[in-house]
Amino acid sequence: MAAQLVQEHGSPLFVYDSAVIDRQYHRLRSAFKRCATRIHFAGKSLNNINVWRYIHELGAGFDAVSIEEVQLALHAGFAPQDILFTPNSVGLAEYEEAIRLGVHINVDNLTVLEELGAIYGDRVPVGIRINPHILAGGNSKISTGHIDSKFGISVHQMRHLHRIVDHYNLRIDGLHMHTGSEILDVEVFLRGAQILLDLALDFPHLEYVDFGSGFKVAYRPDDLETNIEELGEQMCDLFANFCEEYGRELELIFEPGKFLVSEAGTFLTTAQVIKQTTSTVFVGVDSGLNHFIRPMFYDSYHHIENLTNPDGKQRIYSVVGYICETDTFAWDRPLPEVRQGDILAFKNAGAYVMSMASNYNSRRLPAEVFHHNGQFHLIRRRQEVQDLLRDQIEVQWNQPALS
């Protein structure tokens, strides 16, 4: 089937499986069934609107981090009230546009909060993103809740925060935090949750508490992952005790991206060259960091399978790309013997892969295919050279410039 897909849509190629997304979504729902829980998909992890529509049909809301994501989520069918807009380092204009579109906003900046208060007062409910000062996550680039992070309002700024809230009579209806990604330890989530719930007691008008996400998925065979079921049991107990103390039931929100779509994605590439050097055997494939930057940017491991020769003799390879950079997907990786033309499958390619892809080296973006109910649907066509020229304006130097 992989060879047929590559023949039809070209190589490289992203393939997503709806059954895996469905499984992950319902696993999460089941783990937190004792809580009043909403799942908001982190759209930044995989930005194809067909995938967004499918996740919307499952019953999820949407976590947007840019006004463009808000606009695309509305296009994909999410209702404004089901979208949470939680940007960072943006000015007042994006928040005002989000408010105009009817979506809910989470603010992580005291200056912007004060500006919003001066304009809207208590007319627009506002959520607050808190930085709990917890160092967590699988890589420094995805640790977002520590003391040096740009994200959130520090737990040590609560006095200032309450001054602004009181002065402008702001209605704070939600608290939000996100400590990082690929967090394995359930205790890290619970420690952050306790910090947020302790702060929540000082906000009388809350409707929800949002714990972000950061669940670790398995990248290697037999890899460890976040025990979602254990987390659900303990978090629901903690949240139930909080709601009893708070005096009424609130809603619990999680914003998974990777947990829902990472394992659903497979990236198909084709071996173009086998290059023997004095120390290494390289497999050069028809892709690079322009399509799949995670191993280079995050030092992430992605399991690789040789779909064409799965029973071949094991050899040691370094799998590299075709970009004019050191774009190594895997160093010294044992694989069944790879030959020119073999199709290699990179696993866990659903999250933060195509959504981070670029046209570096003027390479075209690959196609995307969605497998659902036994059928493969093309959901993004492979780029052509004319697509690289579409937004460029060719200037005639001998003509006068426009004033």
C-alpha cells in the first residue's frame, strides 16, 4: 500500500490514520470520565483543516495560539465558544480581533490585561495564563512553565494581577497553565495542578480551569509514556476536592496535540543514495529538515522502518536528508538492508512535523493523505514549482517604482 500511495501522490508523503486519533481521543475521555472535562485540540501540532474537522466531529474544542489559527478553526467548523485563544507576545490588536470573532481569550501578560481592562471592563470575560515556575518537559525548547520562560503571568505576580482585576472590575472566568511537553511523571502534572487550584480559590467567578497538556507519547518501541489512566484518577480526585472547597462545579480543560495525532502520522520517504564513507554508511532520502525538523531541532528519536525490505539483513546506517545543512534523521541506526528506491517509514510523524515544515532550499512541501474507514483521502496536494513563485512579485528594474 505504501508503494501505491507514493506512486499516486509522490515521495515524500505524510499519511495520517483517523483510527489512531479516535483511539487517543476516547482514551483521554475515558481517563477523565469522573470529571466534567473538555478536550481542546492544540491545532499547532497538525495544521490540516481536514484533521481539525475530524477532531471537531469527535467532540473536541480547539486551542488556538494565533489569530490565523482562530480564523482557520472557525472555517473548519468549530463554534466560537469552543475555541480558546492563548497566544503569547502578541499585542492588543490580536486579542481585540479574537473578541470580535467571539472566541474566548486567555491572557498571559499584565500589560495587555490592563489594556483590555481599560477598554472592556467587565463586558468581556477573560482567562489568565499562569506560569507555575515548574521546570518540566522533554527538551528545553518545549519547557514552558519555568521561571525563565516567556509564557504566562508569574505566580509571584498575583498581587499585581489582582490590583488590575479589581481596578477594572475584570471578570476572570478561567485559569490556564501549560508546563511543557513530553512530561512523563504524573506527579509533575499534579504539582502544577495544585498550584493552579490554590490560586483559583481567590477568583470567585471561574467557569473552567485549564491544565494545558504535555502528555508524553511513545517514540521508541516499548517506550514509556504518560500514564493517562493514573493521571485521570488522581486529577479527578484532586479536582473534586477543589470544587467542593470552591463551592460549585467547574469545568476541567486539557489541550492535547501530540497525544492525539503524533502516533497517527507516518512519513514515507524514498532512499535515493547509499553512500559509504571511511566511517559511516549513509542513506540519503528525498526529504530533510525542511519537512521533518524534529530530530535536528529537538534531538528527537523517530522509529524508522524499511517497508520495501523488512526482512533484509540488519545493517547500521545514518539516515540523512538532502538539505544543504547537516540534517540527520538518525545516527548509527540498525535497519534491514536499505537499497536505492526502498521506501522508509518514519513513525510518530503526526505532531509538529508538517506544521513546522518549510520551503527551505526552495524544496516543495509534500502531499498529505488521510486514512479513514478503509479509504485514503488526499487532504493536501504536493506543491509544484509555481507554488513557490505564487506570492513573489517580479519587478522590472527598468520600470519606475510605484510611489
